Amino acid sequence: MEELIQLKEIKKYFPWKKYKYVKAVDGVSLSINKRDIFGLVGESGSGKTTLGRMMIHLIDSTSGSIFYKGKDITKIKKLEKNLRRNMQIVFQDPYSSLHPRKKIKDIIGSGLRTHNLVRSEGELVTKIEQFLNLVGMGEEHLYRYPHELSGGQRQRIAIARALILNPEFVVLDEPTSSLDVSVQAEILNLLKKLREEFDLTYVFITHDLYLARIITEKIAIMYLGKIMEYGDTESIFKNPLHPYTEALFSVIPKLDPQKRTKKIILKGEIPSPFDPPLGCRFHTRCMKKIGEICEKVSPPLKEVEEKHFVSCHLYD
Ligand code: SF4
């Protein structure tokens, strides 16, 4: 499989008052192959959205490297037009991500104009109509405003706006979390269909493990700016190895009584990213803590099974 993106020890510290930092992402390394649907999963404050945005150069990293097709994009101040076109994002909230005073035609077509990808107004309209049809909408929506559409339709417009530029890599930042369950399924099916049609690579950011299992092929479980576990989705769901992943999975409702396990309720709150715990980030809430080593030494991410990486001293 051809590698598309590789992250090496990537960090993002947001300055906060004098001498203080929010350590949103703190030393993440992983790689994403072409045509992967890669899930970044975690609670709010885990750093998943910041990491997704750094991958497409929407925000700068503090240190580390992000190689996109072998080129370190952290060294570039502003992405070349081609690279920018190749990397797109669909935001979580279709209500705020579309300009309220622009018609759908202008919202979807603005990228085509900016990148000089059409030569005439006729070509622009034809291309927009083609993409409206692809996302299950029609010409009748061309001259409507976002407030005239439903939530699901708006998210379809956001997807059409991202894909019309013919990208290779799309970050989907909780793209269905503000939608009803029935609409969520439609959007997920649409995203899968478009991935096949355009040979896309997705990073799918979510806090919802159920969705992650349905759509992703690989996942990284994040906690307080670090990866706790990462590998093939099925292998992690069948055999979660990190105590945090185990706790998260234990509360997913299961229909089959044979598969029900005891719920693990984590104690305490997620610590502040201003002052994350030393050693293992999870030690303040871990039910399997071994002792001092967990409080003092940060566990490295180790390949415990084939292509299944875990950051925990239980596997030292
Ligand atoms: Fe728990 Fe220790 Fe493993 Fe951290 S390193 S998850 S505290 S057992």
C-alpha cells in the first residue's frame, strides 16, 4: 500500500498567558496509506481535531514533521495551490460552515474560480450541477440559500464543495454529529460511495465509537494529545489492549447478550491539557495502573500484535 501521509513526533502547543501552554497534541507519530479511511477517535479535548487540521496545514505545528507524499509540509509557510486543492476538509457543523448570504452555486463554485479551473460561466454551472447530482441533490438547489436546506442537505453541499476540486485527501471533522441518525446513515453511505468513485483517502474524526467501527478501516484512539492505541479497526474492536480503549468499548451497547461485558466506568475527569499528568497520560484514571512506572515514565507506542500499536507499560 502506498503511503500518503506520515506524521513524526508532531506537537501542537497553543500559548496561553505568559509561560503557559495548552498541549493539544503532544508527540504523535502515525502513517496513513492512500485510500485508507483512517479514524481519529477520542473524547473532546483529546487533540483529534487539532491533529486533523495540522495534517492539511490549516494550523501550523509546534514541532515534528508531517510528510505528504514524502514532502515535509511543516517546512512550508503557505501551501502551493495544487497541494491546497489536494487537501480538503468537511467541518462538523453544516450550519456555520456555509456562508449564509451566498447561494449554493457560489458556495460550491468559489473554489473552482479561485483555482481557475473553469473557463466560462456555462462550464462552471455544468460542473456544479454534476457535483450536486453526485451528492444526491439537483439543479433546483443551485440558487437557494443554506437556510432553505435541511441539515443533511447542507452537509451534502459541504461535501460537494470539498470534492469539486478533485482532492486526494479529505479530513472529515465529525461530519455527521449534528445530524439525525437516519440522515447520518445516508451521509456515511454517500462518503463511502464517493471514496470508491474518486479514489479518496479520508481521515474521519469522531467521538462516536459506533460510527468509527462502521466507516473506518484503521483507527487511532487519542487521549490528552497522545495516541493510546492504533491499528486495524477490526483488530482493535475484537481485542482492545489499552485500558482506556477497553473502558471506552465496555460502554458501547451490544445487542448480543453473549458479547456483553462488564461496564468500566472511568473515575474522575479528564485532566487539564495545561498541565497533563507526567508518565502515562491516563494513569490518573487507569484501573490497571501498575505502580510508579506509570506515574513517571511515558510509555512508548509499541507494536504488540501485527500492525496493532499500544502505549502502555502492561506490554513492556
Ligand atoms: Fe494504565 Fe500504566 Fe498502562 Fe497507563 S501505562 S494505561 S497507567 S497500566
